[in-house]
Amino acid sequence: MKKLPVGIQDYKEIIEENYIYVDKTKYLYDLINSGKFYFMSRPRRFGKSLTVSTFYYLFKGEKELFKDTYIYDKWDFKEYPIIRLNLLKAKSENTEKLKESLTKIIIQEGKRNGIKIEETDYAFAFDELIMKLSEKGKVVILVDEYEKPILDNINKKEKAESNREILRDFYTTIKANDEHIRFVFITGITKFTKTGVFSALNNLNDISLDTAYSQMFGYTQEELEYYFKEHIEKTAKKFGITKKELLEEMKRYYNGFSFDGEHTVYNPFSILQFFQKKELRNYWFESGSPSFLYEYIKGKKIEYEDLVKTPVSAEDFSTREIEDAKANIFFTQAGYLTFKGIKKYGLKKKYILDYPNFEVKNSFSTLILEANYGFNDEEINRVSEIYLKIEENDIKGLIEEIKKIISAVPYNLHKKEEKYYHSLIFTIIASAGIDVKAEELTNLGRSDLVIDFDDRIYLFEIKLDQSSDEALKQIKEMKYYEKYSGKEIYLIGININSEKRNIEEYIIEKL
């Protein structure tokens, strides 16, 4: 059984040490043979660095490393001079540090290629490296984490803009040396704007939202079942369940990331961690920067409904710099939201946003409770009681627990808005580890909240300063329950009293 490449981003090590490699070389082959300058954005831990590494060994001509891959008998494996940059190494606390570190990165890359760099200015040093390397042949340029110095300062707008100016000068060098370049592949977390880092590099082809490359990063369902077959069997045996049951649970937890609104992938980091530890946990989310997210959510008062209520277009990702982007755009680029479908307006289309899967929904909801509503560890732990109530089918107990949790929200944070309470109750339930959906679409309208637990469906309609009778009446008139026929269905009408800032009355009816 091949080993799991947990934390390994070097293609050569994966192949030589007998780790699993999910073959993505067809995408690389197609890119190399159809263009020259490419950009691709993806969230963290999606295989960007491994892809850059694979390109590196491909252009180095190390044919034997690709023996069992798609590209092996299709590529000439000629060796090219390569510049490989990773801006994770760049210092970004001030402009001078950034300039110095960019120069050092170029000097180190020159040394790796047997070239001594004389220039001390970051842009001229980059130019010198390209020119000297081009004496050996046309140059390949691979850049990972292109915007890290900007993201490091996303909450400091002036610093972010100053660093962007420096990076703009730095990357302009690529455009100036067009005739010396064979291939360019640049990757990062955020898409670029027309006036941003790559404004001068106007021949850069952004393939971030292209359907043809939507599954280039991450694992597809077919790849998961093919490459990890033995690990699936071993893990299913450990849990004492069938392979089908295991795959269904993995899909719920870790699948759902979509970069075109049509095709989905699993996050590789979560999959590898899951097979290694054999425990369902929120691996990808926990590996990120919750302290940074906490401050971002707190500062902007993020609510679930505000994030997902408005479909977005491709243009929305390139009209504003990341520090000025709307929250839903930022979170989509970071991977906390994803495309869940497409709405077409003639020849144009927009993307419907939502959480990609249970892992992100559960973790993000907990973070919102902490950042937006001031919940401490004790109050967060109380949320787990909600799961027990649903498990026991104790709906009254469930609502009473929700009331207790709402009462912990400071009075000055409450809003006299129905959507505020929709978001709050959704967030409480989601953070309890329950599969809850908001605004679930039916043929006649949208139900406020839907819980799907085992073979039971709980339909919630929430009203503000009206009556629970009115809420229940709406569920029945709009027939929200029809799409769930065959399951045990409970209708729950809730009325919120805006003066008391909590649930005042509720009605539960079983169909």
C-alpha cells in the first residue's frame, strides 16, 4: 500500500519515496501546449506548491519521475533554465524589508542556477537573472504565493497597497523579457485585478474560474476512489462500516469545493489527514489562521445570510483589491465559501455561494459565534447540547437550548431584523455539528431553516413580532415539506419577540 503524502509538496520525493501521487499531468500538458503565460488562484492547502514542483521537474527534463503518468510518452523532456520563486520567504512588515527580501530571493535563485547576481535592486536583479539564464535557453518562470506580502497586511490597507506597488514593479520584469521566456505559471490565493499586481502583465491568462481547469487542484470523486482504494477499505474496516457508508460521510464532510459552479473536488489536506488519523475532524479549517479570521469577522460583523444571499459574477473577483473586497468575495477566494450553482442571465452567468461542506460550515459557524456574538468557551460548549437534543428527537428541548444560547448574546448586539435571527439560529445549529440548510429552495418558495438528521426532517419558519401560528401556516401554505416525502417530517413555527430579544413562542407539528 502506497504511503500518504501528508505535508509533502515536492513531486520528486513523492515519486521516489513511493507516496500516492494523484496524476494531474494532463492539465500541465494542456497548459504547456496551448499557451505561455498563466495564472491560477486557489485556497490554501489545495496543492498549489505541489503543482509548481511538478512543473519544475517536468521542465528540468527528469523523465523517469513521470513514468506512470499521462504526460510520460507525450512530452519531449527537454531541460529548460528555470526560475522558481516562493514568496512565503518574503518579509513584508515594511517596504524596505520587502525590497531586501525580494532581492535576496533572486540572489539565492541565481546561486541555485550557478549565476552570480550583481544588481541590488529587486526589479533589476530579477531582470539580470532572466537575461543571464536566457543564455542557456528560453526561461521557465514558476511563482508560488505571489501575493503573500499583501495578504500579510490585509487588515492594514496602506501597507498592503505599498507592498502591491513593489510587487507590481517586480512582476513587470516578466513582461519586459517576453522574448526570453518559454513558460510562466503563477499561483496564489487571491485573483488579481486589472489595476493590481499584474496590470502591466496584460498577457497573463487567468484560468482560475475556467471549467476546463476546475478540477486541476483537489481530488475528484473518481480520483479519491481510484488512488486511495486500499486506504478506503482499511478505514471502513476500522469504523466497522461499508465502503459506501464511509464515502458518503467523507463526501458530506470534505467534498463540495467548486471553482466553476458545476464540478466539485475534495480538499487534499483534509483527505490525507483523515486517512492518516482515521477520525472525522475539521482538518483544513483548523490548519488555517483562525485568529486572523476572528478579527476579520468581528471587524465586519459577518452574518451568514449576508454572505450567501447575493449571487456573484466573475467580474466581482477582479474589480476590487482583496483588502477592499466584499466579505463574500474574500471568503470565496479563501475557500470558506464556494460556488454551489449557476444562475444564468441571458449569455451572462452568476455564481450562487454557500459553505462547501460540513467541515467548513461547522467550524466557520463556531467562529462567527465567538467573533460576532462574544461567546466564550463555556457558551460554545453548551452548543453541543443541541446535537444531543436532535439525536433524541427532543424538539422542545432543542428550542429551549437555543433560547438559552440566544440569551447569552449581549443586548447591544441584537438587531430588530428577522434575518438577524435567521442567521443567529442557523449559526447556533450549524456550530453544533448538525446538517442545517438555510433558505432551502422549493417549487413555491424558500423555507427558513431545514435540519436533515437521519431519516427525520425539521422545517423551521421564523417570524419577528408576529405569531408562531403565522409561521406554521406559511410552511403549510407553501408546502415546503413536499420535497421531503418519505421521511419523518416536523414543522416548527417560531416567533421572536424583538423587545425580549429571544424566542417568545413556538409550535411543533408532526406531519
